[in-house]
Amino acid sequence: MDTLKPFHIICEDIFKIYKIEDLEVVALRGLDLKVRQGEVVAIVGASGSGKSTLLNILAGYDHPSAGSIFVGTRNLLQMHSKDIEEYRRSEVGFIWQQTNRNLFPYLTAIENVRLPMMLTNEAEESRDRRASELLDLVGLSDRAKHTPDKLSGGEQQRVAIAVALSNNPKLLLADEPTGELDDKTASEILDLLGVVNRELETTILIVTHDPDIAYKVGRVVLIRDGKTSTEIKRSEQYSSISGISDTNQELEEFVLVDGNGRIQIPRDLLSHSGIQEKAKVILSSDGIIITPNK
Ligand SMILES: Nc1ncnc2c1ncn2[C@@H]1O[C@H](COP(=O)(O)OP(=O)(O)OP(=O)(O)O)[C@@H](O)[C@H]1O
Ligand SMILES: [Mg+2]
């Protein structure tokens, strides 16, 4: 990847606290994340770790409790509802895991793709042409007149990608877009996201439970307890995504250090090291050594 590309997303110290009556749930606790323009990043993490919360915040569907988020030149925390609406309409595309949440059941594939374009000032002729081009891009020109119930799950997600791209977004957010698909269809969808990334230079954040994702994408970020904790990168410079695992790649795993110098040490390392509540931190010529407080 061209490392000189500017950052598209900069999240610093984001907190999200949901309050239901007296109960508070801290969904994000000081999350940091930076993504460059045109990069594909996979987000992984246990159920409840905060992945969807992060995507919803980046999409402007939800508002963080604290922190700072820039997407392009926009400061998401300082936007009013009208600006957020405009941001959602012009800057982001979103794909949900549930295939039936992405499409209107009574509209055909092409009508679903055209629908978000109605909110723009684009001329009808140009809208129609672009909708056809998008269906072509996702390989479904011959299904344009089908309603979702006459499409397979994979085809529905392809249309969902075309819908998500209909506003020409610079950022595509996909929350487990392959969660309901079999392995072969899931791999086709990842390949398609790769085409979108390379042809349209769209930045893509994809949440996935695919255990092989590190061999399919340039960078994987693990969220643990509402915070980015670990990152896995290929040794080779690669910033896109493909449906086929490239197992020739060596993977490098990093523990992330946030802006306040905090790191999360993976639990298995902690338990093997015998470190519990306190540790000694010693500077050595190789770096920092953390030892149990014996
Ligand atoms: N609207 C909400 N109101 C209250 N709590 C919420 C809300 N949305 C999410 N949460 C809580 O926030 C935490 C993070 O949820 P989130 O949906 O982001 O997890 P996730 O990583 O996407 O999980 P999964 O892999 O199961 O989709 C969970 O404990 C969840 O119960
Ligand atoms: Mg989720």
C-alpha cells in the first residue's frame, strides 16, 4: 500500500455508553483506530466487543459519548443532525449482515439501487445509467428486474453492495456482510469487495468472523472489550481484500499502543507469564520487558 496516502478515518479515545434505565453498558472504552484512504481493514472480535457499535458510529447512525472522530475532513462529534444526514447520504455506504435489512422487498434489484439516488440532484438519465453500471459491477445485470425474494442470499448481498455504492461513497462499512452465506458465496462477496476497493478506490471496513481473514486482507484489527487491542498485518505490502486465502503470506501480530501509552496484553500471554495485578516494567536495549511482581 502507498503509505503516503492520508488518513481517511481517525478515531481517538472513543467511548460509547448505552444507558437503559439504571443499567450502563460501556460498549466502547477508549477505542483508537486509523485507516488510510483506499485501505481495506477487517475488524474482528468476540460477540459484544463493540464492532457494530463502532461501525454504527462511523456511519453516523449513532453518537459516541466521548472521544474524537474524523472521517475525511469531517469531525463527527461536532456535526449537527442535518450535517450528519448529509454525511450519511454522500460519504458512506453501509451493508448489514441480515440480507433482508439491506433491500426493500417490493422493489426490484435495479429499483433498490436507484432509490438512494432519488435523494440527490442527479439527472434521471444519469441515475439510470449509473444504477445499471453498478448492477453490472456486481455481476447482476441479468437480475435487474428480480425482487429480493427471487434472488439467492449471495445475489441479495451483491445487490446490497450496489445499493451501498449508489451514492458514490468514499467509505464502505460492512457489518458481517457474509454472516448468512455459505463459504463459497462468502468468498465471492469478499472478491467483489476487492474489485470495489481497487476499481473505485473505496475505503472499506468489514466486520467478520472469518477465521482465515488475515490471509485475505492487508490488515486485521482485533477489538477486545470495546478497545482495539491487536493488529495482524501481512509481511507483504497489501491493502485490498480477496476471497481466497493467500497462505504463502507471513503474518505479523502487533499489540497496539494507544495515545496514552496503554496496551492490552493478550490474555493467554498474561496467564502464561504469571502476571496478575501488578507488573514490573523495565527498559532494556531490545525494548520494554514486563515481568511479574514476585
Ligand atoms: N442500543 C443498545 N443499547 C444498549 N446496549 C447496547 C446497544 N447496542 C449494543 N449494546 C451493547 O453494547 C455492547 C457491544 O455491542 P455490539 O453490538 O457493538 O457488539 P458486536 O461486537 O457487534 O457483537 P456481535 O459480534 O454479536 O455482533 C454489547 O454488550 C451490547 O449488549
Ligand atoms: Mg455486531
